[in-house]
Amino acid sequence: MGNSGPNLTDSRAHPSSAKNSSWKIEVLLAGSWRGATCTLLSRGHHHIIVDTGMPHEAHRLLNALEKRGIHPNDVRMVINTHFHVDHVLNNCLFPQSEIYGSQQSHDWCCEAYSDLLDEQNWVKLGLKYYPESADYERTSELMHALRRFALRWWDRKRLGDPSRFRWIETHPVPDDLEFLVTNGHVPGHVSVIVHKGSSPTIIAGDAVLTREHDENVFTMIPHNRKQFQLDRERILSMLGHILPGHDDAFSNSGGEPHTSS
Ligand SMILES: [Zn+2]
């Protein structure tokens, strides 16, 4: 995992993209103010899902796969941009898959959720993860919402069998994929860059919540607001196709960005 950013000059000249056929990229669940984008990458019979959504979306996710003739056991790899509940709770639907993500975001999110379940000390413990929350107007509302999420949804078992985790800190990534560390949302958050010919697709995860109106998304404040802004700007400066964590895809062609279907 490189800490340096992707270099677009490199990506244009990516050697393996010329040799192999490129990834087909399809949105399985469209991101919205209340749900995360789930994306399918396919190359022949090799299928990868990036982020898996919430339990109540399982049916829609499986339907979207079935429509494409893909059985859950055909999915051999899941990538989690981070381990917030709206991105990971259907990992368990893909028992044959290896699960890629950063150990840093996994540990951070798991510890945060379990601390938020602490009856006595959850407010104090929550501040450990979101030390900047006092700077926000709706701090208490946000922290209560986060605790409600933890109480209602957090279920370690839905993350998949721990033996299937492949931490990107130590495991190489498949050809033509690159992980870009975007720490602002949560520590260890990664965006996925799919190198595809001359124009990469950047699966931003929550480093770019929406194209324009992040304030409309019902998710937690950034762990580090300044870093979050830097991550967002860095991704928005890349030429290519951008898939936000909670919005429709759009393309960045260098001029005014235009929405694509
Ligand atoms: Zn998130």
C-alpha cells in the first residue's frame, strides 16, 4: 500500500492494462444520502464487489447480481473502503470471497462500535474516535445518531469470517487496482483506483461522499476534517470517472465535470 498518491501519468502508461482486458465496472447499489455505493468489478469470471451495504439492502444486492447471472459464490473478492456499517454488513453473503481492506480501518471501526455500545461511558469513549466533534454545531445529535447506529446495526459476524480478511497493509493488490489511502474519513480508509486504459475510475468510498452536497448525507463527521478536505480535493483533481460513496458517478474530464449515466 503506497502512502503516496496515484500518479496519473503512471496510470495512463500502466503496463498491464494493455495486456489484460480491462475491468467492467457496474454499480450494484446506487449510493444515496442513506446508503453506500456498492460496485461490481468484473473481468471474465473474476468478480469483485467494492463495499457491500446494510442488511436491509441484502435482497437488492443479491437481485442485482442475479440479474447479471452471478451467484454469490462466484464473488471471490470483496473490498471494503472502510468498516463503517453501511459499507460492510453484507460481506457475509459472499462466503467464498477474500475480504480486502485495511487493518487500520477495521480495528478502528470495530473498537469504535464496541465502545459506543458501552452503557456508561459511550459519550466519553466516542470522543476518542471523533476528537473534533466539539467543533461541530450538532455534536450531541451526531454522537447519539452514531450510537443508535451501533445499537441497531453493528454485528461483527456480518463482516465475514476473520480467516478471509486480507489486510492491504501486507497483501498485494490485483493487477490494475490501486489503493489510495484517504485517512480523513476514518483512519486507514482507502479509495480504489481501477486503471482502465487512459481513464481510471476512482471508487472514492467516503473520501468523496457526494459530488457537491456532502452535508445531505447521513453519515458520521470526518475523523479529521482537514485531511478529509485534502483527500476530497485530491480525488476531485484526478481526471477520470469518480464514484462517490453516497452519490451517482460522474466524470472529471478536465473541464466542467458532467454527470454521466
Ligand atoms: Zn463511512
